[in-house]
Amino acid sequence: MSQFPLIRPLALCLLLALLLQCRQGHDLDAPKAKKDTPQNTEVIDLINDNQPEEALAALQAGADPRQTNRFGDTALMWAAAKGYRDIVDLLLSKKVDIHHTGSYGRNALHWAAHGGDSYILQQMLDAGLDPNSNDERLKTPLALAAQRGHLKNCEALLKAGADANLRDMDGESPLIWAIRNEFRELVVLLACATRDLTHTNSEGESAINMILQLDRRPWLVNSEVQSCHPQIESIIEKTYNLRETNLNKQPELDLAAMKIALHQAINKVRRKHNLVPLGEDATLDKVALGHSRDMAAQDFFNHVNPAGKSPSDRAQEIGYNTRKQVSDTEFLEGIGENIFMMSQSAGSSTLYDKQEKLVQRSWHEGDQLVREAVESWMASPGHRENILKPGYRRSGIGLAIGKNHYVYFTQNFF
């Protein structure tokens, strides 16, 4: 009776040993882990690890071409992004789902545009992917190609019908991405494909504002962009903050002093040519001054005024005798006249500094204007003849200031 308690524990041990043996036998008969079989090789990981040969071999050995990673990305997407053409061609031949979207809501065309390989991008387009497809933030393949500076991809997408005017959730267009990353050739290409260059993003930035802020005005003001946007230069000019300098440095002209200086300068020329100096004639001064003031007021420049009156007509109107005897048998009819017009403004220099247009003006002094008048007259055959005509003995001079700082000179001779 005392041996019975030992039988039960022994039986229990035998039962446990049998169960353990059966479990070990089941493990020995189990298949290998999935990751060790060609059909389940992680092709995406091989592509991601820059092992295209191994990935291609795995696919050729039967690895699943439709695998996705935990983000939903496919081998086709990764191969397109990495530029692995052979893998892309093989996957397309296996009829994988080209429309599948993964991380960021992007398809294979998005990743081809991002990656930059123009051959692969064309393959995606030829396979039927929409060039205007959006990711989850409404970015198009064209926007991604522009962001990365891929000119050929942008050209191919535009040719395939990509719309450069589409904007993402932040209001960013492909052109704005090209400007932000300073891709000049892309800026020119996309500017011509974009309708409105003044449209702003969510930050209130437009393509034009960004160009000016980067001090890249020539990128938009050139023959290529102007052929697409003829008004681009005037539009840009309106966006500048204008700052002019030297506006208050315009010298005040002393017309009386200039009149004296002109009379002296003309007589100096006559003396140089052995001619009698001209005397001052107060009545001719009135004729000359009246014509200069008339030209300034009516904005014309001619010896004959808008009323059709010549220098002699105007002189006769105020009672001036325009007939002079120069010898016993010879008379001089009419008066001579020289006129000259020149702006006191000597021009300006313009500097574009980002969004500011700096204009610095310069001005002529009175003596400079007188010198220009004399030089101009001496270079003109008709005016020179009046100055050097021996028969003239008197002259009258009148000066007036007109619009836009123009100074009008008239000298009459008799």
C-alpha cells in the first residue's frame, strides 16, 4: 500500500515527456519564416537601402511586386523616387497598381517628379497617371518637380497638360516654389505658363514680390517672359516703393543772368570770326521773350507759332521795322531767329534695391544751359549763319521755363 503514492507522480512525468516530444516534432516540421522566402522578400527595404540589384533579383525570383510598407508606399513609388529604371520597367510589366497612393497621399507620378528621372516620369505619364493629380496637401507633380528644380520634368509635365496655375493648401504655385529655391530657368518657364503673377499665397506673397525681395528683377523682365506677359514691366514698376533723391537740389535759374551770359557768348564767337559784336535791342528782347514764353506755355518748338506767325510777323505786330538798308541799293527784309530748348534736368540714375526703386536726379546749372545753346547753334548751319551774318548789328534775347523743367531760348537778329 505504501508504493501507490509513487506511481502517480511517475505517470505524470511520463505524460509531460510525451507532450514535449510531440511539440518538438511539430516545430521541426514548421515552414521557414516568411522573410526568408523569395515571395516575401522586403523589396521596398532593399530599394530604400540603395540595393537595386538585389531588389531586381528578388522581383525576378518571384518577390511580391505589390508589397506596401507601413506607410502604404509601394516598390514602384520607391523605385520611381530613387531613379531605378530597370525596377520601374519590371514593375510596370507586372501590371502593378499605378494609381495606388501612399504616404502624403502621393502616387508614383508624384515620386517620379520628386526624384527627377525624366525617363521614369515619362513612363508614369505614358502609363496613364494624371499630371494634375493632388497629394493630401494639394501638391501636384509639377509643384514637386519645381520645388526640386527638375527642369526637364517640368517641361514634360507641362507638355502632358499639367496646369501651372494649380495651388496647394498654402496657396503655393509651382512658380512660387521655383522662385523660393532660386531656379532661374524654371522661373522663366513657369512664369510663361502662369496666368496671374500677382496672385498671393497664404503669407501674402506673390511671384513678383518674391522676385523683387530676392533682387532678381531680370528673371521676369526679359524678352521671354515679356512675350507671354507684355505688361510685366509696368506691373513690376507699380509694385516698387519709389524713393527719389536730389529733388530739392534743383538749382534756381537766374534767367536775367543767363540772358546776359548768352549775349556775351554770341559776341565772343563773332569777335573770334572778326565780326562786329551785336548790340542789345530792347524791342527785339520783347519779340524774343514773347516767343519763348509762347513756346513754353503752348508746349511747341518752332519758329512759326500755332497762329501761323513768323519771327518778322511777331516783330511787326509790336511796331518793329523789319526792313533795313544795308547799302545804297540793297535792303535787308525780315529778322533772323535762333531757338533752343533743353531740360534743366540732367537725367537720373535708377537703382532697383529689392522692392525699392531709388531714383537720383541731377541738374544743369544756368551756365551749362547757355553753353549747350551756343554749341548747338554753332553746329547747325542755319543757326550758325545767323550768328555769323555780317549784316546783323543788333539782337534781342528772351528765355522762359516750361513744363518738365524745359528752358526755351530765343534770339532774334536784325
